[in-house]
Amino acid sequence: MSTIAEPRAPRTAVRRSGPNLEKWGWIYMRASGVLLVVLIFGHLFVNLMIGDGIHALDFAFVAGKFASPFWQWWDVLMLWLALIHGANGMRTIVNDYVTHESTRRVLVWALWLAAAFLILLGTLVVFTFDPCIPNLSDGSVLAEFCSAQG
Ligand code: HEM
């Protein structure tokens, strides 16, 4: 059985010296939460409310957004903040509920690995996205745009 330290126990009794990562994790959850409210609601408002709203959502809409560095950075920031926030939140839950030490370690490692993989993949997609599929000639606005690009 594991024992939870008393809330007011002296810090030296429960943690090693060095930076207090748990404290920074706690601060990160609050700071990223505030930024995520702005980023997520901005994202939902722009994609679903303005103009034709949800009816305007298609491949060309996404291609248009990814053509702008502003939206690329908006989306990448949302991706990084949410994945680190989500993984750190799940780490807290795992630490709270998984009492078997090696299972807990494996799960926390798996969380950070999954988050790192998705961050890498998402960042690559956002910054290398190219909407012009070779031989696109379906008469769409996108096809016209791509043939004009040469
Ligand atoms: C809308 C913006 C968001 C805000 C304001 C927010 C805020 C917070 C805060 C303050 C905590 C810490 C709670 C605590 O320590 O007791 C937290 C925990 C957590 N958040 Fe978020 N969050 C947001 C979005 C997200 C997203 C997008 C995800 C998933 C990717 C997520 C997943 C989690 C998880 C798994 C926890 C841990 C829950 C727990 O400890 O019981 N959150 N959130």
C-alpha cells in the first residue's frame, strides 16, 4: 500500500533537491488552460460560426488556412499545448490510481511517447502540407489555383 505524504510535510522529506517539476507541471496546467480557452474557442468560432460556418468546411477550406503562417502557428500552438496538457493530466491520473510501480512507469512512458509522436507528426503535417495533388483536374477552385501555381 502506498502512503500519501501529509500536505504540510517538510519538502525535504518528500522530494529530492533540484527544480520542483511537480510545481511547474501544476503551473503549466493552469497557464496552458488559459491559452487553450482562447485557442480552442477561436478555432471553433472561425471554423464553425463566421461566413457559411460549418457548411464551408471542406478540403479547400483547410488548404486555405494552412496556406497562412498565422493559422499554421495557431494550430501548432494548440496541438503542442493540448497534447502536453492532456498527457500531463493523464500522468496525474495514472500517478493517483496506479499503485504498482513498474506498471505506473510503463504507462507514464507510454503517455509521453504517444504525445511526442503526435506532436512530431502534427507539426510536420501543418508545416509541410501541400494541397496540390499531382494531376488534380476536377474543375474545383483548388484545381484552378494549383494549375495557376504551375
Ligand atoms: C479548454 C481549455 C482547457 C482548460 C481551461 C483546462 C484546464 C485544466 C486544469 C486547470 C486542469 C488541472 C486540474 C487539477 O489539477 O485538478 C486540467 C486537467 C486536465 N486536463 Fe485540461 N483544460 C483544457 C483543455 C484540455 C484538453 C484539450 C485536454 C485533452 C487533450 C485536457 C485534458 C486534461 C486532463 C486529462 C487533465 C487531468 C484531470 C485530472 O487531474 O483529474 N484539458 N485541465
